[in-house]
Amino acid sequence: MTYVVVGHVYCDTCRVEFETKLSEPIGGAVVKLECRNRTDNHLTFQSQEIVTDEHGDYHIVVEGDYEESDCDVALVRSPNPDCSDPSEMWRISRVVLTTLDGVNGELRFANNLGFKKKVALPQCTQVLQEIGYYELSQEAGDIAPWSEL
């Protein structure tokens, strides 16, 4: 079986661990796919380092069935020094590379992966208020995450 894993890498310009309308694609970012056996953690597949296109998109061709393995696409590096801090939540994405789980077809979609900007954009407060995020953070007594350095 041949699978094609597709995904996207973005810059989290608000440092909130999710995409907003201010997020930007990162062309030239590097990702890698690895599969490890669930029982002994032995490496069963490792892709070459894959570079995203100008839209932040990538695709990885994988030959074989990996029913007994956990396969993850991981961020390797960003070409943008101002946006090179891997997101805690979106630095890896699990993909299923077997047809024995009920998923048919060769195309597999990885969750979008993100690097965080060193300093959040000034427009982030307004954008986050528009989606109700700022108010929720304030109600919980938290310091807004976009103020991190």
C-alpha cells in the first residue's frame, strides 16, 4: 500500500497554541514522519526531512502498512528565526497508516503543525477578543498567553 500524508505548517503569530486569522503559513519549514512499533518502540519507518512549499504545505509518500506502529509527523525546524518556537500542542501529529482500521484510501491528513512567534503581534488582543478568548482568559484569572516573551 502507498499512502500520501499531507499537512500544513503555520506561524502562530499570537502565541495561543491554535490558528487565528493572523496565523501565517511557513514556507521552507522542515517536518519528518516517523513510525515506531507500539510494543518495543523500534523505528519501523522514517522519512527524509520534508520541506514545505511557499504555502506551508507538504506531502510525504509512505510505502507499506504500519498497523502495529504509531506514526507521527513532527516539526524539525523553521526557516524563520522570529517564528521558530515549536508549539507545545501542535509540534507532532499522529497519522494512521493502515487500511485495517476502517479508513480507506491512500490520502492521510495530519493536523496542522505550528511554530510560535517570539513576540505576539499587537493586533492579537483585538482578534482574540473578537472570538471571546481574551474574556475567557481574564475570567479564569490567567495571564493572557499572548503576552509571553
